[in-house]
Amino acid sequence: MDTQQFDPAAIDAAARALEAGALVAFPTETVYGLGADAENPAAVAAIYAAKGRPQDHPVIVHLAPEAPLDYWACGIPPEARALADAFWPGPLTMILKRAPNIPDAVSGGQDTVGLRCPSHPVALALLRAFKGGRGGVAAPSANKFGHVSPTLARHVQDEFGADGSVAMVLDGGASQVGIESTIVDLSRLDTHGPVLLRPGHISAEAIAAVIDRLPGAPDAAAPRASGTLESHYAPHTPVAMQERAALLETVAALHGAGRKVALIHTSDMPLTHAALRLPAAPDGFAHALYAALRAMDGQGADVILVEAPPQDGDWLGVNDRLRRAAHGSTGIVHGLLNTKV
């Protein structure tokens, strides 16, 4: 795996690698993506193989600001163009009807496609160099499927450095936002209105301010979208999330039982086996969250305990990611307290 700092030669080499069908990891403002030519089904299939990703789980296509939206989607509603004008480049993905010329490999076999234009300067430079700025790069997060998304180039190396599946990693520093993009479905406006499939940095209220319609909750017939499975963004160590009062009791009980606790918190907490204190503001917490989960995952703890953030709307994206990270760990604290070390 060739890790390159941001420079014109590295960008050009990465663009040529994508055009040749190889996989290239690159930074976005949300997380690092594992990119392939979205119009090359074999290259897209290589993403799925490298990640161990289910074939019916769609990926997001990343576009340069100048790329023609009509090439990728059909029946584009005015609301989509208004949101693109308001939030692109930026952390908003729109689900639209897929144009007939776009392979269904990127959509998990659906008739829709997820499109976004990232704002990270390295991502923009790569997208403008790839196919003269008119191509699309399919890019889910650059990690094994279901694991914690990468926000640093070395996180990508940790995931794929040994298997040779990734040709290059462009190093653009730490991802600024730190959690994945907001996903809004605009493919069924006439029947369902806009639907928020995945919360993120751009809130439902911000979307409503542009299109005068507040996105609704997903329904059973909503398109499948990236990163929306119940268990996702999970480290190898089990995760449990609790309010501060319960967390203090749990830490004491686990310590008394001889268990090792890795703690992610925002308020004053007692000493544990390992701990990281994150900012008590939603943007700062989101920026640091995935790196904190990865760091605590490497501490040899029995459990990662997370102090539950507030439930305010500004924390919706963070709480969504934490809920999915902890989904498979139900009963872990009870089990640790009732099993001998």
C-alpha cells in the first residue's frame, strides 16, 4: 500500500489508478473513503470484496462540483438542486433515481443512487483529476464492513495494510467532521416527501430551511442506504452507553469485579484502565469519536463504556453512531459482572 501526502503528483497517480480499476483510499471531511470508478462494475465489486460488504448494501458516489448531476440521476427534483446549491461541497448525500446508464453495482441493485460532493481539498482535487472531473468515485468508508470508520490515513493502513487490496492512500490529515454524511432520500417526494435515512452534521432542520419540508423518518419501503444497519461502526471490544449516574455505578462495580474498563466520557470520571475525555459539544465530540473508539479498542479492556451524550437534536448523528456501535453488546455489563474473571 502506497501512502501519499497531498501533492499534485500523488493526486494524478491516484486518479490514474482509479481509471485503471484500482482501489484508492482518500480523505473527505466526514471520514476516509475507499474509492473505485463508479462506472466500472469490476472495480466496485473489488470494494465489496475488500470490505467484506454485503452485495445489496449500496455505496455513495462522490462527484466533483462541476460534474453533471443529470448524468448520474434522472427525474431530478428542484429540491435536490436547491440542496446541492446550499450544501455542496459538504457532508450531504442525496438519494435520487439512478440514471439508466449508471451500473446498478453502486446501488445494491436498486433503482436509486446516492450522490454527494465532498468538501475536503484532497477529495476535490482527486475528483477533478479523475476522468477530467466528470467521473464519479464510489466510496464507502475505508474500513472492513461494520467496523469503526477511519478518520486518519493510518486507520486505513490498520484495516487494509496487510492484504494488498488498496493501491494507494492519500493522506489529508484528520477528517474534520468525523462522522458520515447526512443521507436524505428525495427519490419518492411525490408519495413520501423527503426522508432522513441517516442523520449527520447537516440537520433535518437545516434541510427544511432550504426546501420548506422537514424530512420524515424512514419507512419499510425506503431505499437501502449506506451505514444504516442496526449494528455498525463497532469496534472489536463490546460497547455500552450509559447516563452519567448509572455509568459511575457501573465503573465501580466492574472495577470491583476485576474487569478492565475503557472509558469515553465528557464529564469528570474516576480513573479506569484507560480513558479519553472528549469535548462536550456535538461537533467536537463527533470529530473525535471514531479515533477514540479505535484507541480504546486497542487497550485490552473487557468493555468500552461511553458516557451518553445529550439527546438534543444537535447530537442526533453522534447518538445514531453510538447506538449502532453498541447494538450487538446488549447485556455485556451484566455478563461481565456475573462471570468469574
